Amino acid sequence: MKQGETYLMYTLGIIMLDYSFDLEMSEKLHSYGFESKEIKKMDQLSEVDGILINVNQKINNHTIKGLEWLTNLKKEKCGVPIWLYTDTPMTPIERKLCLHLGANGILVRGSEEEENDFIIMKNILGCLVQPENSSLVILNKEAHSLSFNGQEEISFTRLEFQVFSFLYDHAGEVVTYQQISDYLCNGEREVQQYRISNIIFLIRKKLGEEGKDLIRTIRTKGFQLNKMLV
């Protein structure tokens, strides 16, 4: 999300299925007040404020592929709103299925309602996205603690706080086991992966249900702090 002088521009992650993301679509979204970024991998989700799945129903299996993306995004608990962007109106059954799978809406390209739909989309994002000068997480380095979403302060051990602070400083990035190990020991010795995983487990346990989506595990690589929540 980028802040201009008088308004906010939100970043939409675009899933193109079989197409390449083109300049024409980027310019169109920009005219509606959105920055755009093509999404190809799940670990890019923390970089966007919402997701737009581009579906061309004239192409075989495109609707099915769109539904597959919806299902996978729901499994990943992506944490941002999802819309489908279609070339022709869906049938009532297709619309109902998309909504049940987690879509927040279906937009039809070139329809009379298209501009209004994008305005509604911006209004929804305006309610969900934190301003850049606001944070859900407040760190207290002296006390090795943090408060999350206005809740009571959570205390950590020195090691737990070091790991969380490192993830916090790299929010939205995939932080590898090796990077965490080097940070903790200044590269002088190596902290085993199972020890780092155990520290993350203890951090998550202290964060509780409220913070269950704050730290994502990136299998075989490391961890990622959800930028949308900090």
C-alpha cells in the first residue's frame, strides 16, 4: 500500500492463470486507484492488500483453475480479500460456489457495474488495511515483550524476543533457518533447525489464538512474518 498526498493506493495481487500480466491491465487497475503485482507463489501474499484472480471463461478449465486457486488460498489462510475478475457473468451456481470457497466478490470486465465494483473494493480495503504509520505489533525491547492488536503485553525470553525481533525487522520476507542462526550467533556457530523451530513454537504458543496467523512456516526454508498484521 502506498500513500499519496491525498489518498491511499492499495496493492492488488493479480493471479493471471494462463496469461502473462500485461501493461494494459496494470494501467486499467491504476486508473481505478490500485497498484498491481503479479502473484505466482504463495509466499508473495504478504506483499499485497488484496487478490484479483483473472478468469477468462472462454478458455477451457479457466474457471476450474480459478476455483483451485481459491481453495489453495483458503488453505493457506492468506488473510487478504479475494475477488474474481471474469470476462463474462458467471452462472448463479458458479457465483455461489466461488463465494462458498472464500471469494469476497466477482467482478465482470467491461460491465456497467465494473467501476462501482472497484470503488466498493477500495472501500472494503480501507476498512481492513492498517495505515502505514499504524502497527498491530508494538515491541518493548527493554522488557523483551510485545503487545499485539491492543491486547495485554506478552513477555518472551531473551532468545524468543531476539528471534521475533529479527522476523519483525524483515516482515514480509522469507527468513531462512540459516539467517536466524547467523543472527543469533553472529555466524560463529550454528543453531540447529529443530532448536529454531522449537523457539518459533514457543513464540506462537504465547501469541495464542489472536496471533495464530502472524508467523507462517515456509516449508524447508524458514519463516515469514505476515506484513499485513504488523
